[in-house]
Amino acid sequence: MIRAKPDVEALTPYRAPLEGRRSLLRLDFNESTMGPSSAVVDAIRNLPPDAYATYPEYAGLNEAFAATLGVAVKHVEAFNGVDAAIRAIFDAYGGRGDAFLTTVPTFGYYEPCAQQQGMVIDEVQYLDDLKYPLAAITRRLEARPRLFFICNPNNPTGTLMTSQAIVALARAAPETLVVVDELYVAFTGQSVVPAALELSNVVALQSLSKAAGLAAVRLGFAIGHPTIIERLRRVTGPYDINMFAVVAGKAALADPDHMRRYVAAVLAARTWTLGELERLGVRHSAEGGNYMLVWPPGDCEGVVQALRARGILVRSMARKPLIDGSFRLTIGTREHMQRFMTAFSAVIGREVHA
Ligand SMILES: Cc1ncc(COP(=O)(O)O)c(C=O)c1O
């Protein structure tokens, strides 16, 4: 066997258990339970054969996304999902021995990307009530880490920071690249864009995976100062985004009402679900995003498996600091949440009136 680089040999890869889910109600990965605009499906269906045979063309894609944000196109670049933007950030900015400041628990893909570059990881835990550890982070930033990620709202805790607080952190740390992962911005409306665009050390990440219902298509965007955007382009392959994503992304961006309707449905279903969990007396935590944490009574793993046996997937948070014993529940439409609540109340043996 030819060994890979030492950093790769030592790496714990990020693996999501994503196989065999299609026939089940998927409330485990914060995807849309409604799917994309029908305009997306039509646009893909109508593609002529030569669209498959030709390398993709990107004209108009960044422009369309920039227009939805109301920013100049020089601030925007598309990626093969936000995951690819995260990779590009570490490739471009993460050097061996450099410090990567982050929080825990948070989105699982940051850490392997940092490890792959041989970075030194500095993790600060969320507070006991899942609030942001602002005082500790402020102190750690004084050591001028190379990279600092804020997942806002944080996946999985839902912790939400104001854009003013994030911009203040970034202003206080001009030598640190501050990455604001805004994957769930559609559900919170809280963004550092456009406030942070004038700062040369901030980049935000947004995606069409969740609210627009395009997780399989893979399309995300980095939004920031043009100097950062240009460095990220340097480390990205010429055709890393495939043609289907370009076509689907343009069609989705041309139908903003579809996303608005879905977000409104999720927010209404969220209120309903929270009320039901209150009535059942089940501990839960929900701040930002189309998801919440639920601490079922008794054995969490057992509850997750029993839900699966009833055709409903949720994501166990077992062994994660602070939130061990909970599962993350994606919030879908009211109909889907009613299905969840009926199954959940049966599993935990309490009555519910869905
Ligand atoms: C916080 C966060 N960032 C990034 C991603 C990846 O997004 P994308 O599907 O655009 O690659 C996810 C996916 O679940 C996420 O939760």
C-alpha cells in the first residue's frame, strides 16, 4: 500500500449515513421535505442531448445569485455545494500548523478539512444553555487564528448570533479569515451580507440545498470581499459544478416564491411542533434553522430506531458534547410533522392529538 500524506493517514473522515433513505420520511438531514420548484424539474427535462456532451457554461449563474442578494457579482462565486466552498477555503487559507478556531458541537465537515491541511484545531464548547460562547471566542481571537468558522445558525444546536455581533468579532480580528456558514439563512433572515462585504476578512456561505430543495444537485455560493472570492477560484477546478446544477440553480433562483412558500410552511410547522412537544412535556431546543433538538424520555437510540421502524428518520446526536441523548429533527411541512408527532408520541407512550 502506498501511504497517503501523514495528515490524510491520521484523518477521521466525515461520513454521513445517507444510503437507503428514499422510501422513508427523511427528517434527519435538514433537507426540504417538499422538493424543488417544478420549474427546476422542467428545465432539466427540457435539456437537449448536446447539453450533456458539452462542458458546462456558467454565464448568468453568479449574476442570478448576486441579484437575489442585491450585491455586485464580484462578491459571489458558485461551488459544487457549500461543502466544496469549505474545502476551497481550507485549501486556499489553511496552512500546516496554523490555528483553526471553531465551536463544538458544530457541522462535522470543518474538522476533517482542517486536519487535512495539518492545522491546529482550537474548539470552544457552546455554553450549557447552548448559547454562543462569545467571551471565550473573543479571547481566543486575540491569538490571531488563521481561520475562524461561525455556523449561523449553528447546526445542530440552532444557536443564532446577530450579524452585528459577528461583524464586531471580524473587525476585532483583521488577520483572521472569518467564515460565516449561513446554510440555513432562508429560515432566519439573519445574514452578514451585505454588512460584511466591505471587510476583507469575512466570507459567508449560502446554499440551494435546503430551502430551495436542491441537495442532490449540489450548488452553493461563497459571498465576500472580491480578494477572497478570487483566491477561492484559484483552488477550484474549471468544471467542478456540473451542467445540471447550473440549469437547476438558475431555474430555482428565477422562482423565489417557491422557496418563500416552503420557508413559511416550515416556520408554521415549527410553531405547531414546538406546541406539541410542550404539551408532551418533552425537552427540546430550537432557535434558528429548519431543525430542532429533541431529548426523548428514556433511551434516545431506542427511540431513533423505533421511529425508523415506523418509516421516519431523525439524526441521533449520541456522543456529541452537550447534546448527547438528543436527536436532531428536521422541520418539514405541517403534514410531515404531524406524521412525526403521531409516531413519536406512540413510541414514547404518550398521547397526542395531531
Ligand atoms: C452547516 C452546514 N454547512 C454546510 C452544509 C453543506 O451544504 P451543501 O449541501 O451546500 O454542501 C451543511 C449540510 O447539511 C450544513 O448543515
